[in-house]
Amino acid sequence: MYLRQFCSKYFWSYRQHYDIFAVNRFALICFMQINLYVFTASMRLALL
């Protein structure tokens, strides 16, 4: 869950400094990274 804290911390700093489009793009990238992390973890568990 370190990744979620990392994303939320940078998300709030982005929200203060950049426009809403940059925030949405960053949030989408974070969301995709978290999904990829969860997917690889579940696949690793399934393959054990």
C-alpha cells in the first residue's frame, strides 16, 4: 500500500500546482499502475 500513499501525496501536490487536465492524466497513470501491480500480484499467487 506504499504505492497508494505515494500516488495520493503526488496527486495532491499536482492538484495545487497544475491544471485539472494534468491532474486527471496523472491520476489515470497512477490508477493504471496500481491495477498493474494488483494484477501481477494476483497472477503470481495464481501461478504458485
